[in-house]
Amino acid sequence: MKRLLPLLGLLLMSLSLWVGAAVLLDWHGRRSAPDGAYDAVIVAGCRVGPDGLPSKALARRTRHGVRLWQEGRAPVLVFTGGVGTFPPAEAVAAAELARSLGVPDAAIVIEDRSTSTEENARHAAEQLAERGVAGDRVLVVSDAYHVFRATRVFARHFPSVDGVGSTPGPWVRVRGSLREVLAVGGYLAMGRIDLLPR
């Protein structure tokens, strides 16, 4: 039993650190976006349902992005994400929802090739450049727990990046935040993000 105590202590400490990191990620993403205007609001992609409509997460992100656009935070809304398990592309489904909420085609940019956060960022930068949009300062919208990683990935492709998160239900937040800790750790280990923003 005495031999097990150090292992149990290490396990409890590891679990505490994991949960603590998850709470911090969720808190970080639920902060309000900084004041000021942006060149674009970029909505990170998420899955489409078998009915071809945005999943709850993608719809929530899209509505949040639309609200920011309606507040005049940026002249364009960029929707990202290619085709996943079900068509259409995530960006296409999100853009259709945005149109139904009153966003005109002139304010919508669709990036429909990406399959990861890294590709969301890279292809969004390319799309904005093709449209002649500077992209010097962008605001990324995702689920709250994903904002930390998303902003650091996007910072590899845009000079100035802020992030703001939509808030899912309690169970999704808990599960997503715990999983996101592992994703952040993996990205850090592979050198795909920096711990501190550039």
C-alpha cells in the first residue's frame, strides 16, 4: 500500500492539472472580444449533420460570427471548412445559415477546402488575399475551449489575431475542454503553436 501512495498522489496531481488546464481554456475562450474593428471575422469550421445542416456547434459559431458582423466589427465574414462526413462543405452550410440571418453575399467569404484548424487559417488567409482584404487584424470565432489553440494557429498566418468563443452546453464544454488540453499539448509538442502569442 505504501508503494501505491506515491502513484496515487501522482495520478491525482495529473488529474488536477488536466482539469485545471481545461477550466482555463474554457475561461480564456469565453472572454469578450477586444474593442475595435477588424478586417474580417473568421468562423472556424465544424461538422455538418446528415441532413446537410450545420451541427449545433457550427450553427452556434455562425450565429456568434453574424452578431459580431452586425455590430460592425468587420466588413466581411469568412466561413471555413471543407466536406466532412456529410456534404455540403462546412463553410457552405454556415454561409447558408448566415444568409438566412440577413448577411449579404458581398460580406461572405467561403473557404471550403480545409480539413483542420491549420488549413482553416492558411486557406482563409489565401481567400482574403484573393479578395484584396488586408487581413492585418482578424477575429476568430470558435467554441470557447478551442479559442486558445485556434488563435495561436491563426497567428501563424495573420499579423494580429484575437479570438472569441461561443458557449456550448455543460456536458459539451466539459468533454471538449478536457479533450482540447490533449490537443494543445500535442500541438505544442509538434511545434505547431507557440504557448505565448506572437
